[in-house]
Amino acid sequence: MILPYVSGNSQVFKLQTKLMEQGVSHDSVVEANLSMVRMGFAGQIFFCQSGVQIKTVLKKGDGESLPKTAEQRGLIFSEGPGYYNVQGVRVSANGRIFIEATENTVVKKISSALW
């Protein structure tokens, strides 16, 4: 079991862009699916190829820009490095982009390849 983390090298701007393309702004809270989240050997997660599917808008944002940093809370990637689909996470955007596991979150490994 590896507890993933977000760093300055995680390409959060890619996640930010995908969220903004779907109308998510500062102070939003949504339930979403994230595809193609890459986790490296040390547990660092990368959003370079990630897709975002908004399932439910829980709170509409204020229209302002999304934060430039992100943090994950409660996600567990149990199968080691590779690419994962993460379904049913809560994404909120106030101060940071928070990606939070919920009781409905499912993390599924889709590939062991790292590039």
C-alpha cells in the first residue's frame, strides 16, 4: 500500500486546466472521476495525462481562478506504481485544489507502465 502525495512536480496545472474546461472555479465542490492518474515509485502522483469527468456539482464556485496547488486526502493506491482511474472523489477548490476520498471512491489500477 502506498499513500500518494502531490508535489510541485505533479503538473497540477494540467488538473487545473481540465477542471476549468468543465466550469469548475474557485470555491467549487464537485464529485468527479479522474482518469489516467500516474503514481511514481515513491508515491508522487502526476496529472500530466489525466482526464476529469464531473459527476455532480455539490457547490457552485464564485467564478474566480482555481488555486495553483493541490493536495490529496485519503486516497490509497494499493497496487504500486502505474496509471490509475479514480472514481467518486470530492474535489474542492479553496486555497488549494483538494482531492478527497469519500465512502464511494474507487481506485483502480489500469496499467503498470509509467510512460
